[in-house]
Amino acid sequence: MAIAMGDVSATVRGWLREHVTGDREVADDEALISSGLLTSLQTVELVLFLDEHYGIEITDDEFVEENFQSVETISRLVLSKHG
């Protein structure tokens, strides 16, 4: 089943609201790690969620800051693994 970038981005933003920011919206291009918004532990939790939610496996090689800089980079990673 194909998934769209917008759907992945909405899922990631929803996870961030629920687990990181409270009710604050996060823009797709907002810095997550460099701003300190997303901690290393939260990044691990997000990876576990994405693995389970999308049936993918994010490898250690992919678990790098470049892939988790923003909602957009996370969504691109998920799409590259999913299809």
C-alpha cells in the first residue's frame, strides 16, 4: 500500500504533539534536534513508533541526525523505507 508524504508528515507531527510538544504544532521544516526540541531518548522512541506503525526497520546506519532534522527529513526516510 502506497503512502503519501503528507500522510507521513501528519503522523510524525501528531506523534510529536503527543509525546514532545504538547499542543504546539511543529512545522515540517522546523529544526528538531539542533534546537533541542527532540532529545536522543525521544528520537529512539520515535524510531520504535515508526518501525511499528509503518512496518519498516530503521537501521543503525540510518539512525543519524540528518534523517531526524525535521518532520520533512523523517518523512522522506519513512517513504524511502516503505516503498
